[in-house]
Amino acid sequence: MNALRAAIRALAGLFVDDGWLALEIVAVVVLAGTVVSLIPGVPLAAGGVLLLGCLGVLFANVARVTTRVPASDTHVDPM
């Protein structure tokens, strides 16, 4: 039973690990939905919002995480 709980926590941690990333992606999806509602004849506009929005959120998240991690923690020893 403990192994099952640990597996469920690990699985949930994949989705909840970075709450800001999840919220920002939801905001991008809502924005793309709004663009589709306002400009129904141009589906590429919503696609562009999704593509550029998700990439922007991803790069911003990576930049935010790399500024929090000290340089000494990123060193990998060769085997």
C-alpha cells in the first residue's frame, strides 16, 4: 500500500511540481481560446498564440529555475 501511495505521489508530482508553469500554460490556452472566439476565420492566429505562448512560458520557466539553482549544484561528475 505504501508503494502505491508513493507511486501516486510521484505521478502527481510530475504535474504539480511547478505550479507556476501549469498556471501559465493554462493562461496561454485560455488566451488562444479567446483569439479563436474573436477571430474565427483565422485559425493560424490561435496556433501562433499557442506556439509562441508555450515556448515563451517554457523559456521563462527555464530562466527562472536556472537563476534559483546555485552553480555548484549543476556540476556533474564524470564516471
